[in-house]
Amino acid sequence: MEKYALVTGGSRGIGRSICVKLAEMGYHILINYKSNEAEALSTK
């Protein structure tokens, strides 16, 4: 079974850390961000 997670504010700070950890655990991550596309792409 594939696992997915939507992380709001996932481009910086705690949200970014959560994205990284979930990805390490095998989740497909959907990153939501308000204004910092460069940081969201960096997290990706």
C-alpha cells in the first residue's frame, strides 16, 4: 500500500523537517506553501 502525506507549510522550518522524515519513511509527499516556491523546490 502506498502512503501519502500532505504537509502544509512544508517548504521551511518544522514543516520541511516533517517532509524529510516522512519521505525517509516511504511516504509520497505533497508540499503546500504560501509564497516561497524556491524553498518548496529545495525541499522536494
